[in-house]
Amino acid sequence: MTTAMMTMTTAAAMTTTEPVRRRRWWSSIRVRIVVGYVVLVAAALAISILVTHQVLVGRLERDIDRALAQEVEELRSLATGTDPSTGEPFGADAAAIFDTFLRRNVPATNESFFTFVDGERFLSSFEAPAEAWSDPTLIELWGATTRPVQQTVRADAGEIRYLAVPLSVGDTTNGVFVVAHFPEADRDEILVVVRVLTIAGFVVLVASALFAWTLAGRVLRPVRELTATAQRISDTELTERIDVDGHDELAELGATFNAMVDRLEEGFEQQRRFLDDVAHELRTPITIVQGHVDLLGDDPAERAASIATIDDELDRMNRYVNDLLLLAKADSGEYLRFAPVDLGELAVTVDERVRLLGDRTWRLDEAPDPGSVAVLGDRARLLQAILNLATNACQHTQPGDEIGIGVRADGDTVRLWVRDTGPGLEPEVIDQLFTRRFRGAASRAERSDGMGIGLSIVDAIARGHGGRAAADNEPSGGARFTIELPIDLPPEELP
């Protein structure tokens, strides 16, 4: 007992004096959640912007190629037709074809037409970039075209994506038609779109980070409350609990924490109660033993009397400690060993043993036949409970009084009772009889050396079996104590 008390005290001291590890701000779960969320959103935005840019650039190139091919097809369609000014087919008159095409067709935005006749510059579309029309390299390249060519070049006018097709009669090239697109302006528009998306994404990222910070704070609030509650809990203050709201995992964590603290509080309460019981019950016999030891003289008669008294007190302390240990085990629920118990055989055993308790008229009121009724329980503890009740009845009756013992199975319930024809119970104390260390006036008068836990042991054994203990006065006089137990085992499963 002393070792257990020292261990508990040391553990409590370690719990209350152990320093709390300081948490760095960047190791906070809230910070890590927000940082992870921001990184994820930023990556998603970056990938979205990059994919958008690539899609827009790819669509622009496809649109340019489609537009170039369309202009060439329109020129070819015109070349196979008739000259509106003469009504005759164009034939090999490249100049007339180009002149008619440029008067009828307007290039698209950032698009221009260039024509060559016999290798020389002829006409260009309205607002065609002068830098391209005067660039000798381009002029030489386009004027010498003998087969369709589509490519992209860099020149003074910037990047040019063009399609050049010759107009030929037989093996002779009479003219060259060039449709050119200047994509830099279109790419600048794409960059503007990407820039707008980037700014909007940054704004969304900041707003999302603020929202994530707030949401993470709300989500982790139960964890902070749990931490604060755990810090307020000590070995002497276990009443703190967390307010549990909702049905999510954090609510389950709070409920689990509260249940754990309930168990801790119950365990500490059991320890305090046990120590209180020990201090209360052993104080008197220890004082008596100490007094007799101090007064132990040389006279053999006095010494023998003192030693007898000391032995008696030591025996009483041993009984007290055993009873208190039983109650402590009953509080923890680890003192029962369940097995099938034959109630008929138990009644026969009780009837044999109670007759040695005192000079009383003992009766076996009722009992089932051995092998007919069984319960799932601890036979030794049930026997102890009935013997405690019988001892209690013997202490409150006189020689010649009747004490009856019985066992009866009623449906799903078994009743074990002990009755007597003594003075009965004081009505005002019936509800307190099974309270630990409670002793009524009659009990104190009858037996001054008791400590009032015999009925508490009976109640603990009954509750450990899922039943209850009760007490009342008999209509004809005397007291009746009853233990009610559930039947959990059919007779055919008897050992």
C-alpha cells in the first residue's frame, strides 16, 4: 500500500511539474494546413494559367493556318474564273488576277497580302507593313517562289507567318501570291489575358488563404480547447470537460477525451476513497496497538494480556484491509471471475455454513433442485455476499431467533435472500444501509468495533453481477435483505 501511494504521488508530481514543450509557430497544424492549401491552390492556378496560355497559342496558330489556306483557296477560285472587266477568262494574266483579288478581298486583322509579277513587286493590301514590303530579303525570298511554301520568319516587321503560292502556266511562273500574318499583336493579347488570369489568380489565392486560415482555426478550435482543458487538469482537479458539438471526428475526439477524463476522475476518486477508508478504519486499532506496546511492562500476566489484545487488533486490521481491498477491486470491476453457478448447490452450501455462525434457528426457506437453475457469476463472491448477510442477521438477533435463507428463480431474475425475526430496520436508515461506512444507531449499539462496509461489499458484489441489493422490514417483524441477479445461463449449459 505504501509503495502504491508513493508511486501515485511521484506520478502526480511528475505530471504537474513536467515542463510543457514550447511550440514553434511554423510547426502549428493550422500553419501547415494553410501552407499546404496555399501551395496546392497556387500549383493548380499555375498549371491552369500555363495550360490556358498553351491552348490559346495553339488555337492562334491553327486559326492563322486556316486563314492563310482560306485566302489562297479564294485566290485559286478567282484565278479559274473570268475577268469582270473583260468578261474573258484570266488565263495567264497574273496582274489582272491580283488586281481583282485585292479590290475584292480585305485581309483580316494583322494580316496582309503581297503580290509579285515576273519576280517583281506588284501590289500589296491596304495598310500592309512597309517594313515587310521594303525588306529586300523578304522580297527576294517571296519573288523567287516556285512552289507553295508555308513558314515562319523573323524580319524587321517582326515575326511573320506566311503562305506563298506561285501562279504558273505550264512550267512558267507568272506571279506569286503571299498572304502573311503578323502574330505578335495576337500574342500580346494572349499575354494580356494570361496577365489578367495571373492577377485574378493571385487575388483568389490570397482570399483562399485567408478563408483557409479562418476555417482551419474553426476546425482546430476543439483541439485548442482540448489542449487548454488538459493543461487545466491536475491530480486534484479533474472536473474540466470539453463542450462537444456536432457529430464529426473532432466531436468524437472531444467525447473520447471527456470519457477518458471521466475514467481518470473515477480512478483518482477510488484511490482517494480507498486511502480515506484505510486512514479512517485503521486509525483506532493502530492507536490501541501503539498504546499497548508503549505500556508493555515486565509482568507476565499483563504482557500476555497486552499481546492478546495486540493480536486481536492485528487480526481486525487484517480483516479491514481485506474488505477495503475487495471494495477497491469492486470499484475497478476486476474482482469477479464468471462461470456457471448452480444455485441449488449454492443454497445447500450456504445452509451448511451458516449454522456455524451462531445459536439461531436456521431455516432454508426455498431453493431449486441442484442442477436445475444456473446463473453466470462468481460462486465465491456470491457465497461471500450471502454469508455477509447471514452474519449481519446473526449480529442483530438473539439466541433462539429465526434466520431464513432462500433462493428463487422468477423468469429472468434470481432472488437470494436472508431474513430474520429480530428487531427489524430503522425506517429512516433503510436507504443508506448499503452506503460505505454507514452504521445506524442500533448497529453501533450492538457492535461498536464494526466499520460499516459489510453491506457495501454485498452491494458491490450484486452490482458486479448486473443486479442489485435491497433491504426492507418483514410484515411479521424482522428484516429481509435481498440480492437480485439476472439469469444469463440456461440449465442445459450447467457444468
